[in-house]
Amino acid sequence: MTETSPRPASKTPQLSVCLTFDFDAVSLWTATFRSESPSEVSRGEFGPNVGVPRILELLKRQRVTATFFVPAVTARQFPDSVATIAADGHEIASHGDRHEWLVRREREVEAEIHQRALETLTNIAGTRPVGFRAPGWDLSPHTIGLLEELEFIYDSSQFGTDFHPYRARKGDVVGRYTWEPGETSALWEMPVSWELDDFPSFFIRPPDFVPGGSVDDVRSAWLAEFDYARRKALGGLFTLTLHPQIIGRGPRIEMLESLVTTMREYENVHFTTLAAVASRLSREPADAGSGGDI
Ligand SMILES: [Zn+2]
């Protein structure tokens, strides 16, 4: 696509942009892929060793504050890395205890997972997380209700809209041929999408070796989504989901920085964290929806 040039804009920020980083580190390999190969698992070390330092430098240069979803096990294995992210002023949000899949967990077992993750992340980051993203973006029927009880204020695992946060439901019942929506919860849902995630385009693993996307193609696709949001979803939220071990490679981190530079040229675009967006929405009347600027 052709890049659009920045146009005159109102003084009021009208599109919030949140860069979100899922800091899975080795848990992606040990928990999600159940790998037993030290070589393969070492790919997760690229996150704290290379990806996070490059990301933090980029964010500092661009004066952008971001949200990091951290499995508690990453904080236990790489405490200095997580403490540095928090010390730089970024949001630390929960991404499970061991990056475990939640879908078929008993309610009590899942409650312990969230509690353990909260305790670990609070200790290492110094502040209590208010946001959650499910590993693999897969919630269980219990997750939203449990997060509400634990006083989280937002989740970021669902796909119900593209650029507008909405109230998450709790207790959805999903069967093979049935779907019964549950009741509305107090949590804000910060929508995600595979289109705005670095994983599908760049993740490479044998034996399939699905070709990684070119950085130019990905930049172009993300910029087109951003440009649409900036023109058609004013008052909304544009998020990217990124993984330090994936986006951290040289050409990709440079592509991300170039994209951030372009986005920052618009006066009606501002960068923020998901926690800041959720807390602003939570201060509005319960029936306000997501119609206003965030
Ligand atoms: Zn993850």
C-alpha cells in the first residue's frame, strides 16, 4: 500500500495505540510446545537476552510506554529482566503462572494459577497487575469471573471487535453446536487479532519451516490497519501483540521503530498502556460503552 501522509488533526488525542509484548521466554517452549530439547528451549532465552533490551531501547528513544504480559514463571526465571521493564515505567500484566492453557481447567485450579501469578508478579514488578492475557488467547469459561473476583480491570484475549474495548462476559457456555453468552462482567475487554500479531508472520519452526513474512509486507499490513483505525475508529484503541523473542531480531525491531515513528507523526494519536485505557474507561459511567475518547 501507499503510505498516507500525516494530516492536520484536532488537538485532542483520538486514537490510543498500545504496544503489547507477551514475554513468554522459555515457557513458550516448555509449557506450550512441551519441548524437551535444550537447543529449542534456548530460543526462549533470546527474549530476555536480546529482544527485551532492544525493545526497551526503542521505547525509551520513542518516549513510549508499553504493556508487557508476563507469565509468572518468566519473572521467576528472569527476575532482573522483568524488574528492568517495570523500572522503565512499563505496565506488567499477568499472562498466567506457567503459560498454561486454561480451557479445561477446574475452576479451583485456575483460581490458584491466577493467585500465584499475581503474587509473583507483584513481588518482582513492585505493583499489582490489573490486566490479564490468556496464553494462546484461550480463556476458560471461568476466567473472566475469576479475574473479576481478583479485581483485575481488563482482559486482552478476545476478538469481538477490532478497535473498540467492550465489557467482557463471564460464564459463556460453548458446546459443539451451542453457544450461550454469559452475563456482562465489570472487566473491559481489549480486543486482539492475529492480523496484528507478529507470531503468524514471523514464527518459524521445523519441520514445516513455514516461510516468515517479509518485514516490508508486515509493516505495510500493520500500517494499513492503523491508518483505517486512525480515520474510521476515532476514540478507539489500536493494539499490536508482539513477542520479544520474535520481534527482537534486527530487521523486525527496526521495522517496528519505523512504524512507531510514522504513527507518532499524527497529532490525534497517542501511545499509552492498556491499564491506562482500562482505568479511564472504568471511571466512566457503566453504560458509557466505548464511545468516548480513550
Ligand atoms: Zn504467550
